[in-house]
Amino acid sequence: MIHVLVADDHELIRDGFRKLFDEEEDIQLVGEAASAGKALELLRDNDIDIVILDIGLPDKNGIEVLKDIKAEKIDTKVLMLSMHPEMRYARRALRNGAAGYLTKDAPSDTIIRAVHAIYRKGSYITDAVAEQLYQQVRDDRQHVSHEQLSDREYQILLLIGKGESVRTISEKLGLSINTINSYRRRLLEKMNFKNNAEIVQYVIRHDLLE
């Protein structure tokens, strides 16, 4: 039996997974979490084979939770779940130890196939992600500037790219304005940008916006 935990703050998503796995003889949903804190608590206290982890949890970014899981040496495979297109976060998630990456609009049979593949073989990637990884290895020109950013810097890059103000980002992430400005300054330096306008142009040019 494959024991699965779903960590997503949307009850509708969790309910969908519950109904999906109820129809599978070899998959059992053993826990649900609406926050990163609850997910980590359940992972520490239970024998869970796979956690389906939303990248947009309210209290912590899913990739940061993935890093926590790896740092604590919790023996659970992570299938990252996101509303974002694969090209936006997949490589970052896989690079940090995720066993797979799916978007929330993935068909039910793809989700089941991913769970089985991760349980049996340790990983699952879609054809689209496989192609991206192949292109990256084949041609170093596929490397882009935002790959050098930390996860928090990348998150702020996307928010600025959407036109969010520093104050709005501060409120959204629960960080001080000074902290946001520090992250902004670092990402400007790393990417050799002068202002927010160049950030907006970059994220549009690289199709990083939703």
C-alpha cells in the first residue's frame, strides 16, 4: 500500500485527491494538511511514502518546505504540485530534491501514474520537463539569469514582474519592507538590472508570468 499525504491549502483540491485515491486499491490517503507547519508535523509523526506538496502554501513556499524535508532527512518522496506551468518551477523543484512535478490541471490518470512511478522508481517527470532537462544539458545557452537567484529572490522577482509594490510584497510575504528591499537589491545586482522596469521586461520576455 502506498501511503500518501496531500498538503494544499485549498479544501477543494484536497477533496479531489481524496476521491481520486479512494478509487485506487493500492493508494491510501493517510493525511491532509492546509499549511507547511501541519505538513511537516504529519511527516515527522507518520510513515508516509509520498507527499503531494503544493508550491503555494500560505505559511511557507513549497520549495522551502521541500528543503526542510531534505534537511530533516525525512524519508518521504516529494511530488511537487503547482498552478504554475512546468517551465516556471519544475527545474528548481527537481534541483532541490523533488521526485516529480505536476501542475494542478494534470489529468487524474497522470497523477496516479506519477504516484506509482515515484513509489516504484523514485521519480516521475513529464515529457515536457524531460525535454527541458535535455535541452539544458545539450546547450548551455539554455541557462538564464534567474537560475542564479535564491528561491526567495526568485519569488520576489515574479511579484515585482507582476507589478506588485514593495509594500504589497511585504504584506503578502509577512516580511518587513527593509527585508524586501534587501532581496530586491540583491536580485538587481545578480541580474545586472537597474530598476523594476527591467525586471518586468525580463519576466515577460522569459514567459515567467501567470
